[in-house]
Amino acid sequence: MRPNTVRRRIIRLTPFATAQKLSKSDMICTLRFRLPDDQGDFDAARLGREALATLWEIDQRCRGLLKHGSPTAEQRELAEEIRRLIPAELLER
């Protein structure tokens, strides 16, 4: 190797251990972003699970208020509207 050659490593994150043998039904996905140009898309992909967990928590708090609390009419209407805004398909995963 020449002295001024830069070595680059590509790191792929997978949920599988490297020693684990993959079956034909297992799928591995590698997402690539050109940083810093795609920083916004990278952050959205990286924080997606966290955002889903936050939406689920908001939904559960509204559900708890409606089911076990004694909300005013205005609070009930607001909690129901918030729950309508969160697509049920997101929370089922």
C-alpha cells in the first residue's frame, strides 16, 4: 500500500450477528445517505422508531384520559381529535 493512500471502511448495520447464518427469508437493508446534503433524511430515518414510540405514548395518554379520567367536554374533544390525527396503522406495528 502506498503511504498516502486513504483507507475507507463501509460499515453496514444489520440486526443479525455476523456469525449467525441467514436463512433465505431474512432480509437485510442498507440505507445510504450523502452527508451533509441528506442530513435531514438521515435524521428522519435514524429517529423514526423514536418518533413512533412518542406517537404511541401520546395516543395512550389520550386513551387513558378518555377511559379512566373525568375530562371536561373540551378536554374530551381535544383528546379524541388528537387520537384521530394519529393513523391507527402506525400504532399497529
